[in-house]
Amino acid sequence: MRISVNGQAFEVSATTLELLLEELGYATATAATALNQQFVRRPDRGEAVLREGDAVEIVTPRQGG
């Protein structure tokens, strides 16, 4: 299925937000997520079903100055 992640197009096999994070290597990362501009809490990611054309945002904290 084709979705957008942080503004970039991806072809993914994941069917939920939780599985998408695993597929993209964010499974153990501290991250905030949104699906179609709606915040998704960590406990709810397994229930957040992905559909063709969805837009996902993944934000991780970074150090720097």
C-alpha cells in the first residue's frame, strides 16, 4: 500500500500504525505519531488502521543546538 510518511511516499506492507513503526525501524524509538493530522497515542497505535493514501507523521526528539 502507498502512504506518505513525513511528506515522503512509501510503499509499505504494514496495516496498522504500530506495524508501520516496526517496518520503518521506529519500534523501540520514543516518537510522537499522527495519522491524517490526528495525534495517535502509543497504546492506540495497534488499533490505528492504515489505508491507501494515508498521511503519517513520526516525530522523534533530537539533541542539538
